[in-house]
Amino acid sequence: MKLLYWAVLAVAPCLVQSSAVGYSTTTPSTVTNSSFSFGSHYAVLNLDLISGLVGTINTTSQGQAFIKNTAKWINAVHKQSPPPISIFSRLYFSTSLLPEISPDAPFMTDVASVGNLTESDPKSQLYPAFKPLPDYDLVLQKTRYFAGADNTLVQILQSQKIDTVILNLEQSGLRTSGVILATAQRLFDLDFNVYVIANNTLETGSDATKINDAILQGILPKLPANVITIEQAIDALSRSGASYY
């Protein structure tokens, strides 16, 4: 029998800096079971919630709502006893020359809008509203849209026998069409079952609202990935068993 791994995504805003922000509080859930849970082998992925991305949308009403809901989710997860494995991703490169990506790669265009992120760059640090649990949560470097690119994300999930992963994303790189699509599709291909918290996703750039809605209401459910609300996610936590390391 094929083993399904469950993943819930939370993503940061898109790499493209723009005043246009696509964020919805009314995206319909694809889960109709009011008593669903994440089981007892789940992990939480908080993707690309760095200052260089979140800082581009934190003065907009949509961005502030995204930050509030994302922090609400992270804090709720930390209140679990014991808390599940939570993994944060940070986008940065070995040096300011960005040796991990080719100058001709499409990803380079998005990265250029944020600057030459290195490990010590303030823009590559986690946004202050999102705080890892000391000595417990993990922070991994990533260098592509996919949350597991060039790091041990998949190895950690598999070695810990995780069967539910909750991703907190804002379309990585701070865009639904970036990290969320790349990560959801890759995890689905690896036989993970994916949950996306609609209130914790955000798209930037031209036609941001249309793109965000098309992804959450069209593309992701076709995988299929489960699209849920922040209220459903927090309720599911209360019904989920103790996760473990």
C-alpha cells in the first residue's frame, strides 16, 4: 500500500516586490469533514518568512492580515504539548555572488529583486513576528523555490516517520505561485498528502488576486492538495495526537 505523508504549508510573500497584493479571507475550504485531525505524526513547515520578503508587504492591509494569521498559527503550534516538529526555511546563499544558482536561471530574476542574500544579511533573517521555539524548531537554508532544495528537509521528514506536514507559506519567496506550488507539487510527487492554509498564503505582482485564487481554488485541489482555513487548522490541532521527535 502506498504510504501517504501529510503536509500543511505556510508560505511567505513572493520574491517580486510590488504594491499589488493578492490575499483572501474567503477562500473556500476543500475539507468538509468537521472533525479531521493531523494525526500524531505531523510536522509544520514555515517557508521563506524572511524580512526581505515579508517586509515588502507589511504596510499593506493584506500583508498585515497575512502576518497576523501566520503568527497566530505558529503560536498555536508552539502551544501543543509536546509541540510537533516545526521547520522554518530561510532563503540565502553562500556568498553575495550567489554561487548556488546560474545567472541564467529563471529563479535568479526573482532573487535579484531582494538583493544578494547571505546568511548574515538582515533581509535573510526571519521576520520578527515569526519566532522559532528555542532549542526545538529547526531552521534550514534553501536556495530555490522548493522548500527542500539543497537541504535535509525530506530526509528529516522521512527519518522521523512524519505522516502529516503542515506548511505555513506565503507562496514561497513570498508568493503563492513560488514556494507553495513548487513545494506542494514536489511533496505530492513524493507521496505526501498536502494541506495548505489559505489564510496564510499571499501573492504579489500583477494580477495577484486572480493568481492567488486560481492556485488555491483550482490548481492545488487538482493535485489533490487540501486547502483549509486558519480556523480549521487550529481546530485540527486540538484533535491531533502528540507528535514526536
